[in-house]
Amino acid sequence: ASLFTAIEMAPRDPILGVTDGFNSDKNPQKINLGVGVYSDDDSKVPLLQCVRKAEAQLIEKLSPRTYLPIDGLAAYDKAVQELVFGADSAVITEKRAITVQAIGGTGALKLGADFLKRFSAENTQVWISDPSWENHRALFEFAGFTVNNYPYYDAATRGVNFAGMLDALKTMPRGAIVLLHACCHNPTGADLSSDQWTEVIQVVTQNGLVPFLDMAYQGFGDGIDADGEVVRRFTDAGCPLFISNSFSKSFSLYGERVGALSIVATTAEEAGRILSQLKRVIRTNYSNPPIHGGQVVATALASPELRALWEEELAGMRVRIREMRELLAKKLKEQAPAHDFSFVTKQRGMFSYTGLTKAQVEKLRDEFSIHTIDTGRICVAALNTKNIDYVVASIAKVL
Ligand code: PLP
């Protein structure tokens, strides 16, 4: 037997598997509601104007492609910090926050996971929401952690089972790592209210848990600052804090892999030690990050004109998704009056847990060429004024 003989076939990625199915579907009317990508009213993934303009500036002053520092482009790290914490944040002025460029939000999570595995007590475990982004569990398991679920989604109300979540937080041991979605929960679209965050922050700080905020959708909920509010409330509470963020969605830069990991320490001296160790994690993984995406984002965020343009374009995406939620709920009410879909308008971000069963999802795919995830999650950002009537009519037929 060779080294490879006993290797078993790995399970297919549930979401990329949907895309495979979509790609091989011959029906010209086919629609992919599976993947988490924003597309415009013409079903196209936008290339934002602010990105075009930033790239034009970069091309004008064509620079050599030397290595970036291990922790990334300094201008990028600074811009990210101001976006995530707020420009006037005490954790920035007191030099208690460190931010390193990462290979997308996924890369940021993995850096955080590897760092935590190295420096947490040996039996430290991770808790993620039930359900969560499907990569969270595997990512932390591959970093060597045991991963548990805390209750989150309540199918009966299509909202958050907050009592269950809070009870679970209260029973976690000190030092436990708890992964929280800062806004626009993926996959459910159900977020905590401001008052519920207050209670979560209280339990997290009192019980000495280590919060890891995944913020892949800043700007898609209620706006850049409103969505970042959760981060600010955690920093005010004064606990150690991990934040992964991503520009894949907010700059429509999916393939450039631009994200960052930020860690908040108690003192500047502590932050220095953390950064030195985080650099070792990076150095032994991929040495240093790629240049282009980070430069585009840093250029756009540093220029008042491009920054304003970005905010406008991001607001455009946010508003369009919200309009699709309103339309979806309204049209489903007309065509399937026996079913209540009003929850769709209360959910935030790109996704909705529709409550469609696996059998209904299969029927949508096999009979109507509408492809989505078995759990009934749909990407609302893939709906548009041209495909929504067909989607609603098809859903009404499978209900
Ligand atoms: N975290 C969540 C909750 C996500 O939904 C995603 C992307 O879908 C990511 C992280 C990863 O982001 P990126 O594509 O930048 O790696």
C-alpha cells in the first residue's frame, strides 16, 4: 500500500456543491440562490466604481512587487482598524489593538484559530452558533480544537433562541472561545437586538469567555458604523477580543482575498507581544500577504472621494437587498397567503433561512432549476426584479 491508498474521498463542500449542480443545469432559466455572493439587478457581480478608480490610480504609479511586511500593508492595517473600531477608538490611541492583513475573512479566522491554539490552555474548546457559517466548525477543528454548538436559531419564530443561547454562554468554562457573528448572521439572517448584545457582553466579560467576532458583512446590516457598534461595545467592556473582518462582500473583491484579523489587548506592551507571535503564525503559513487587494482597499479608504463613493455603493447594495426582502415577502403573501413570510424583512444581510424543507429545496431544483442549500438558506442578494416573480411562483408551487 502506498501513502495514498487509505485516503478516503472527502465530503463535498455543501455550498460549492450547489454551484456545481447549477453549472451543469442546462435550463436557461436556472437561478443560483446558493452561493453567498452579491449580484446586481442584472445578475452580475459588480465591479465597484471605487475599486475601478483605486485600480486606475495604482496602475498610474505602477510600483514594483516586492514583499509586503509579514503583517501586511501598514496603510491597509491602519485603515481597517479605523473602520472596525471607529477612528476615535481608545484601543487605537492607547495602542492596545493590533491588526494584521489576512487572506480574506477565512484567512483571518484561521490566523486567530492557530494563534489561540498555541496560546490557550490545553483543554480550551470553541463554541459556534447552531447553525453557523459551514466553514467555522471545520476551520477550528483543523486548527486542533474541539468545537461545540450553542443554541441560536429558533425555527418556530424564525428568530433567535436567545434564552437558550444565554443559558449556554453561562455554562461555558472560563477561557472558552465563543464565536459570534457581529452582524448579518450567516446562514439565518437573524441578528441579536441591541439589548440582547448587552446581556451577551455581560455574560462574556463576567465569565471570562474569549469572544471572537466574525464580521464578514460590515455595512450590509444597518450601515458601516451601525454594524460596527457591536465591536465598540465589546471594546468598551474591556475584555480580550478577536475580530475577523472581510472586504470580499463589502468591496465586491471576493477573489482578491482581502480581510484582516484584529486583537484587542489590555496594554500596549501586551499588544506588542501578541503581534510578535501572530507574525510567526503568518510567517510559517504563507510568509506575507498578497499586495493588490490590500492596496485597492487602502487606496479607496484613504481618499475622501473614493471613501464616499464606496459608502454610496455599499449603501446601494444594502438597500437593494432590503428591497428584495420586501418584494419577496409581499409577493409570497399574494401567492402563498397561507404561509407567513414576513420574517424575511426582519432578517439582515445576504441570507435568509426560508423554512423550506430539504424536499422542497430538491423540488425547486429538479422542477424549476432554482438551486439553493438543503437547509433552505437562500441568498437574497441573488434575487432581482427580473427573477423574483419566477422564484416566488416556484416557491409557491413547492410549499
Ligand atoms: N465568515 C462568514 C460568516 C462568511 O459568511 C464568510 C464568507 O462567506 C466568511 C467568513 C469568509 O469570508 P472570505 O470570503 O473573505 O474568506
